[in-house]
Amino acid sequence: MRFLIILFPLFLMAQEVVLVDKHTREPLPNAQFIQNYTLTRSDANGTVSFDANRSKAAHVKAYGYRPYHWDINSSAVELEIEPLKVKGLYLSFWAASPKTKSFKNAMRLIERTEANALVIDVKSEQGQMSYKTSVKAASAMDAHYYRTIKDIDSYMKKLKEKHIYTIARIVCFKDELSAKHHPERAVKRPDGTVWRNAAKMAWVDPFNKEAQDYIISIAVDAAQKGFDEINFDYVRFPAKADLVFSQVNIQENRLKAIDHFIEKAAYRLRPYGTFLSVDTYGYVAWNTDTDTNIGHQTGVLATHADYLAPMLYPSGFNRGILGIEDPSLEPYRVIKASLLKMEETVEPVRLRPWLQYFKDYAFSRKHYNAFEIKEQIRASDDTNCSGWLLWNPSSRYNRGGLINNETDLIRFGK
């Protein structure tokens, strides 16, 4: 009897809640219900059993839905999770400033077209931060010196009020500032000096624990600021031979390093209910037997990340892909085939490709206008992905291609 008395209070702590699609009312199986670092999956009926005493708040993450934040003290027995197909515009480090024409233009596009998300540079390739974080290591390097977002709290509040899905782009191992201040973390030449690429940009060693932890601390800070998703770019090894790392640079080690980094980041981000996505080369879809010499394989990347964001720019493929002489002229075919190849390993709802919104640089030098942009979007839609992201390095989205934007093109700066 004494044993039953001890267990009875524990039994009372267990409660249940049902997760359903906000529009269809259908249950959401296998959704992530998160309390602090504890993750529970919903069953086939969308039901989750949880301990109400574990935390005052919980988060729900389901692929293809907005993140949901719930006050456990509420009387709700059913949580309505909003489906979302992300249609994003990239804002560079400089364009992310609310004072720029690029930012204002992107906001107008979100108001007038199907676009509903912004990918905002938080940490640039140079290692600069777009806002002043609470990360002491970043402050020690004065990483926020050139920050373009002066008041991140009001900035995020404005975007949330407009129901914009917010993605924090964090450049990982390509980091001139970190390598300069911490040369012990940097990728080296055989002679022991810090290696820099043709653009005079240094990288940090993906094997290095301190380098990994610094990047993750930036991601956690962005999650605390309210970003719906963290997007890791350059979460890879540099695609160059004859470089020196802290471990032997072989495929097995590269894959383990990237997998471990993503796993660690996903765990550190868990208490905030923030999605995690990772960028990868388009050719990773096709190179199933290798890691493309950068530590990437589709299945490995998908083990701990929520979404994969392959960069499927037709201009980035070589002549001969799918027997096509000029891939830039057949964006639909190139993108659809690449996504279908990835879907052999990852379910479509976890794929969200980067699409080309810039002039071809490898073949005919043609501009990508409304037709080419629509063809890329159509390929994404036809393969049932959970959305797409438009990449323009200058953040100039003035060539149409978005629904409700065919007759009145919104010009940059107008």
C-alpha cells in the first residue's frame, strides 16, 4: 500500500493534450512537444502526455507548421497548430537594416504578394553580427561594431505583428573575424599559417569545439530574440584540398563532425521551440556515395536538423546534368529532379530549397525574370516541399515572379 501511495501523486502530474491542424482539425502525429530539454512525440492520434510540473511553458514543432508556444497553465485540451508553407526573401547583412530601401521593398512584397517570410543575416561571412547580442565572446571581438539593426527587440516585434515568419541566417565556419582573433581555431595551410580563400576570407576548423560552441551561442541568442528558425549556412568544410585541420581530413571524420555539431546545436536550441535548418550544395542531392568533400550527405544532415535547404541554383550546376547543355535554361527540370532525388532520403515536407533570383553567371548570362522564377517555384510546389527561399545577394527583388505581382512589378527603391 505504501508503494501505491508514493506513485499516486506522480500519476496526478501526467496530463494530456491533443495537437491538431488549425484548418483541417486533423490530428498531428509525431509532432515534437517540448518542455525545457524534454522532447515528447505525439502519437497517431495527435495526443501527448506530459508532466505539468516540469515547466510552465511548452513548445510544439511540426514539420510544415508554425512553431507554437503554449502556456501549460491554460485550460486547453486541444492545441491548434497553424500550417505554413514558407515563402522567403533573403535580406543581407546591410539590407536587413529597417532604414534601407531593400528592407522596405521586402516588406511591401510581403504585404502585396505570396511572400511571408524573411531570412535575415544575423552572422555574416566576415563574422559580423547584425545586432548586439548577449554573447560575451562576440562582444570581446567587437563583432557588433557594424551592426545594422540597432534595436533588435522592436525590430522583431514589428515583424511578429505582421505575422512574418522569421529565419536567422548564421554563417558558421566561414568566419574571418573569429579566425583573426582566435588563430588556434583557424583552418591552416601546410606551413601552419592561417589559410584564406581568394576573397581573403578565413575559416574556422569545423572539428574545433570552441569554434562550434561560439556559433551555437549565437544561434541560442537569436532564438531568445524570437526568431522562428535558425538557418545554418557554410555549416561545412571548405571545398579545397591540402588544408590542415585538428583532425585527419577524411570523409568519415568530416561527416561525424558536421553531424555532431548539428546534434549539439539542435539540443541547445530545444528549450526555445525554434526550428533548425541547414544549407547544402545542390550537388549533395546527387552525390549519394560521397560527402562532396565538405562533410555533407542528405541523410546525415537530416538526422538532427528540422529542414534541409539545398541551394538549387541552376547556374550552380555543371553542363551535362540530366543531359542538359545549359542548366540555366531549364530551371524547372533541374530543380524538380534534384528535389525528387533528395526525397529518396528525406520526406518532402522537410525540404525547402533556395531558388535563384539573380542573373546567370555560368552560361548564357541571362537575367532570371518572372518566368524563370515561377518555373523554380513550380518545381518546388510539384515536389510537395514545405516552401522555398529566394536568394539575391543584393536583396533586390524587382523582377516579379510572385503571385499577385505580375501586372505591377514592385521596383527596387520605388
